Amino acid sequence: MNHKIDALTQLWQIGRVRIVCMTGDTHKDERQAQRRVLRVSAAVVLPGHEICYGVRTENVSSSGLAVRMPRALAIGTKIELTFVLATAAGPVPISLTAAVVHTMLSGDTWLTGVSILKIADQHRAIIGAYCAGRH
């Protein structure tokens, strides 16, 4: 599926096709965790690859994030994401593993929603406090 996305991206770049949104076949917005705006720089690495993408986060919850990617990623792609969250106690580097659940072309970037698969308990608690306004 990744090759199909790359091909569609290339066609879009030369004006042959317009992609509005790519989601899994049964995607519904079922988010229940409280979400909060978080616009910070972050790094994304695809496991098994040496490429590190500089990205920007849009929002966060204890179960997922939205990030702006320079390219589309296939639904289900696993990523390693690192960013720094400012807290009352000072900046906290957060590292997690997530899976892509949707991606949508937005301007010149791909707005990519990811679901957190693996994160340290204390980092999930810090994100939860941030989303609840208790940071």
C-alpha cells in the first residue's frame, strides 16, 4: 500500500490527481480522550529506517496526536515520535511509538493522526495532565 500512496503523492505533485483524505476502510472519529492544541517541533523516525523527519505537532491526547508530515504515510505505519512538552516542573522530553490511523493533505503537508501504541506511564500521565489543563 505504501507504493500506492507514493505514486498518488507523485501524481498529486504534478497536478494529475487531488487527494483530499486517506483513511482506513472503517475509520470513524472515535476519539474519547481529551485533546488539546500542542504546536511544537518533533522528530519522527520510521522503525528500521535511518530517515528522521522534522515535523510539527498540532494536538495531543493521552491516546494519540496529530502531526504535520512532509509526506503521506500508509495507514498502520508505525513511527517513533519524540517531542518536548513544557510543564510547570520544566521541559519534559516525550518519546513514544505510534501507528498512523489517518492522513489528509492540508496545504503543503500531510496532517497525520497517530494512535499511541507504546509510551512510558509517566509520560502518558504528563500528557493527560497537560490535556486536562493541569500542567
